[in-house]
Amino acid sequence: MLRKRAVQVLVLCLIAVMLGSCAGRRRTMASCSVPTVGACKPCRIACPAGQTPKCVAGQGNETTCEVQALCTCS
């Protein structure tokens, strides 16, 4: 009975640590986005911790998109 209870407590502690770890990663993610520019589509990106997001707006007018928007992690 005591061993079963100890295993349950251990499992609950491991779950709590994993959830805390995931929450910490989300907070450190950097992101950027580019709005719609004329006929060019928008883009959005979220990069893992340690990587920098880079977003460049598209170039075009209302009917054509000459250069699509670019969202990358580096």
C-alpha cells in the first residue's frame, strides 16, 4: 500500500515537472508576423528558444504580388 502511494506521488511530481517545462518553453518562444500587403499573403512564425524570428513584408500592389512575405527562424 505504501509503495503504491509512493509511486502515485512520484508520477504526479513527474507530470508537474513536465508541464512546468513545457510552459517555460512557450514563454521563451519569439515570434513575428507580417500583415497582408496588397495581393501578398500574410505570414506568422514562432521560433524555439535560442532562435531569432525574421519577417520580411511582401512587395506588390492590389492585383499582383511581386515578392512574397517571408517568415523564418535563424
